[in-house]
Amino acid sequence: MKHIVKITALLVALSAFWISLLQTSVLPETQTWLLPLYFIVSLGCYGLLMVGVGLMLFPTCPHEAILLQEDIAEAKGFLKGKGVDVGSD
Amino acid sequence: MEEKEENKYSIIVPTYNERLNIALIVYLIFKHLQNVNFEIIVVDDGSPDGTQEIVKQLQQAYGEACILLRPRPKKLGLGTAYMHGLKHATGNFVVIMDADLSHHPKYLPSFIKKQRETGASIVTGTRYVKGGGVHGWNLMRKLTSRGANVLAQTLLWPGVSDLTGSFRLYKKSVLEDVISSCVSKGYVFQMEMIVRASRKGYHIEEVPITFVDRVYGSSKLGGSEIVEYLKGLVYLLVTT
């Protein structure tokens, strides 16, 4: 099944649920009309939270840059001996 | 039936103006893949800086059987570079990686090990989990990366943590299957590959990798990437 079909089915199910809430008046009507808005805002907040948390916990590796420089020096030394031109570009 | 399978790994490295980096990468691949049967396929798009000359020198140093130079006349894009390299690959596994040293060959053994342990069709490197990481990104870059990732995860449910990464090991048959159905360009192409593979039900595993942003040469990223990215996301949302 294509992904967009899954997403559409999910949205249709949510809409059906929302309409049924409107019909049966389980909640006060004014509240029910605002539910989609609450949903979208919550989704947005969740997204922002995920971005923020991810940013805080973003894995970094400064030591890798140092190791890379060592590797580069080692490589240049070896390659020069083998007749490969490793002058900087 | 006991069958000792000899695995061969074809490493496709697309290059454009990577005169120094290609030599360093080749050295590091040989250093970290001792006792592994592999070949390096350099797909150079007519670099004006003499990258192909350096590759020929490397062939003298390491042997022409292990280093294949399969150039193209000009810049023709990443996707077609992989397809071109694939035509000349004689291994049963294919590794794709960047030539600019942001992908370090020292992770190649961990890709191979993961594949052997799990029998996965694809092993993809991820920068975003513990054990992985990036260096040389400022706050803005990290923010856009993280934002892009959250958006992609929410919309696409891809099943991998790093969508735009291009350090991957594929079973050759799987790569051939997936690449034939991809039409995007640039890094959206990388996203399309992994999302299509996920949709097709291929077994995908991840290994952490570290990504040190380009050391030598100029980065080929620029311009209105955000627009391209969003367009790519919508395209993948609707067509996969």
C-alpha cells in the first residue's frame, strides 16, 4: 500500500471520529469544533519539542577531527613514498 | 551444505575535483580492509583538477585490479554515477561513499560485520545515534538538519534515523533493483533510495558513523537546498 494511502486513511479515520463527536454531542459543540485546531497545535508543539531535544542531544565528535588529521598525515607520508602526488589542491 | 562464500565488495566513489582526497581515501580503504576482497571504482566526472591523473598514479601503487577508473566526460549527477559504477562492479556487495573524507573508511569493517551478523540487504550509516556524530557543523546547520529530520520522520515513517546519509552498503542485486526506480537528484536521491528500499520491504540495518565536515576542497552544497528538500519530501510522500 502506498504511504500516502496510509496517511489519508488515518486522516479519514480521525475525521470520522471527529464528525461522530459532533453528531453525538459527547462534548459541548464549541469544544468539539476546536478539536482539529488543538490537534494541529499539539502536533506542532511535539515537532518543536523533538527538534529542540534533538538539537540539545546532537551527537558531536570533535576528537574525530583530530584523528582525521593524523590519518591524513599518515596517508600523505605513505603515498609520497609510493610516487603519488599529494601536494595540496 | 557447507558453502564458504567469498564475498567481494565493490566500493563506488563518485568524484569531482577530489585530487587530494581520492588519494587519501584509497590509502585509508586499503588500511582498514586488509583481508577483505574488494575493488574501488572511481567514477570521475571529467575533473579539471587532474583527479584522474592521481587515480592512475594510485593504480601504479596499488594495482589496477583493485582500483578501477571509470570516468565520464562531465558532471552528470550522483544517481547516474552510481549506475555507471554499478555496471562495472564485480562484487556481490556494493558500498557507496563520498570522496571528501566526511565518510571515513574505518567504518567499513563495521558495515561488513553488521551485514554478516544480520543478513541485511542494506546497511546504512547514521550520524544521529549514540556512537555516531558530526563535527564542523555550526548551530544553524544542526538546526536545519534536525528540523529536516523530524519533518521527514513525521511525514514518511522511513524506518531509518538518517535519511540523507550516503554512506551505505548494499547487496548488489538490491541496489540494482532500488536504483532503477529512483528519479530524484542530489541528496533527495539518497532519501528516495532508502525510502523506496524500505517500502519494498528490504531488511535495512544501521551502524553509527562519525561525519567530519569536508577538510579539503569546496563543498558542493549551496543554494536553495531547503526548497529542494521540501519538494523532495512532498514527492516522496506522494509517490512511495
